[in-house]
Amino acid sequence: SLPQGAVKRQALYACSTCTPPGAEPAGICLACSYECHGTHRLFELYTKRNFRCDCGNSKFKNLQCKLLPEKGKVNAGNKYNDNFYGLYCTCKRPYPDPEDEIPDEMIQCIVCEDWFHGRHLGAVPPESGDFHEMVCQACMKHCHFLWAYASQLAGKANQILNFPPLTKVNSLEDEGIVLKVEESEEKKKEIKKECGVEHQDTKEEKQTEQFNEPSTSSGSACPEVVTKSEEPVCKLKELQSKPFLKKDTATFWPSNWRSKLCTCEDCLKMYSDLEVQFLTDECDTVLAYENKGTSDQETERRDPLMDTLNSMNRVQQVELICEYNDLKTELTDYLRRFADEGTVVKREDIQHFFEEFQSRKRRRTNRMQYYCS
């Protein structure tokens, strides 16, 4: 995956044969794990964000990448942790751990992307279906602003941490929280005074104020919604103005929670300073990565042979099916040898097969004699 640069999210591996403990950490992509490290001892790192394949660069003293040999520099943008040595969690243990007899699942933090034992998170993890993502204790300290959101989010995940319930100005929508701002009465009167509109205690206005929505009566020439759009409110400041709890624990977040984060100019600058801009990106989630893989597999499962056959006449269809069956039989027999020997099929093996297949096909065609009646 090197030509793609720093891939947004990809499956990675670390090779303990080439980069043992004490050496510089390095990560390799899926293709290099097959082509260049097929017989080596590898650590599966699952997925990492914004990573560029290290295979064969200056971190590898005795290995040259077989796919792209011209690699001489390190990838300065890559981030590494103990996972690249096969160690995880705050306990810095391997997984699976032969000395750990306690059955415990591992959960990945979506900020630092390290993996943690459930019992080492400072809080009992909810059932797997009750939360979407987790942020570990250390990352909650680093991203301290998240506590203001965590204390306001409803759902089983945060109820386990005994966070206070929602206030009246919050509403539950789409399994997440839409944070609404309640304007002071003085500000409302000031806006109405500037517009030259007297306060009318109508039933429609009462209902509008109850839901904290701007007035839409036809008698107002200056609706509040215009003022709100001109002066965007920072959701984070509104939340931080209310009491909220901080604990030395990990937090568990429901689906779509990232869309509830404020994206005002000040907050975006804060995300950049903390290097967590990805938190506002729904496509950064592991679930989005897995869904994309599922979608790609469904596309690949479409039979190209049937699409081609539908565009041919009957004679062409019969000829193509015969050729396809010959190719399928010979390729299956050829690949079975690799499966029986437990060896990896490489690019040159496939190229050799098709060269031989074309050669045999030409010999069969040259032996054929045609007669006219």
C-alpha cells in the first residue's frame, strides 16, 4: 500500500523476525505480510489510521521489499506503540497471554488505538451491543473536553459510569443526543424590541418557547433563527457551563456520537492542537472500515461471466463456457498443489500458470484441421 501514502485506515502487521524487541518499531501492510514476510513471525495489529507501510525501509536492516524495492526513508508521519512488539494494555502483556487465566475481552481505544483488557479500564464495560466505541483513561485525560459530552450523553453505556441524567434542555434523537440551547428571557426581549415587535402571550408562542425553537409567527420581521445563524453557539461551551463529572475511567460511547461534537472554529482548532481531528469524521470508525469491506466483497461477488454471457449470442455463449470450464479446472488443479504443500501463491506463480495455459491452448488450436463441404 506504499504508493497510496498514509492510508486513512488499513490492516497492519508487525514482524518480530525483522524488528525484534530493542529494534525500531515498524509496521507492514497486508500485501507485504504475504509477499515479504510469509515465513516470519507476525503480530496482527488489526487496523491503524494514517499509516504508511514500512516494509524494506531503513528500519529493516536485512530485508528488501519484494513489491517495491526502492525504499530508503522512514515514514515520519507514522505513530507507534507497544502493539508493534506484541504488547497491549496498561499491563503490557501479549495477547493471547499464556500466563493469564482470567477470561477477558480486549477493547480498542479509538484515540490511541491501543487494546485494553476490560478489567483494566477503571469501569466495567457494558455489553458489547450497548456501546459503539471506547476511549481509555489516558486519552480521556488528554482529550479532557470529552468529559463535558460524556456527562450529557444518555444511554446504557454512560449510565454504567453513574453520570447524571439529561436535563430538560436536552433531547434524545437517533440514539444520540441533540444538545439545544435555551436563550435567556432578557435576550429574547432585546431581540423582539429591536425588531419592533411587542410580546404577545399567544398559545403558539408558548408552545414554541417550550421546545426552545425560534419564533416563526408572520408578525415578526426579524425571526430569532436569523440571529442564531449569524451567531453560532459553541456546544462545548454550553455543556461546560453546566456541572459535569470527571472520573479516572474509560468511557463508552453510543453510535453516531461523533456527529454530536461541536465543529465551531474554536473547537476545530482545539482538535487540531490535540491531534484528534479524526473524532469528527464518521468514516474514521472501525465500523465504517468494516462496512466498506463488506460492500466491496458484495460487489466482487457479482459474477462477471454472467454479465458477459448476457451480451453474447448462443454460439459465443457455448464457446465462452467451454473455455471458462477448461480454465477453472486447470487453475483449481494448479492451486491445489500450493494448498497441499502449505505455501503462499505468489505473483510469478500466477503469471507462470497463464503463460503455460496460453501455450497449451495454442498447441490445441494448431492441431485442429478445418474442412469445407
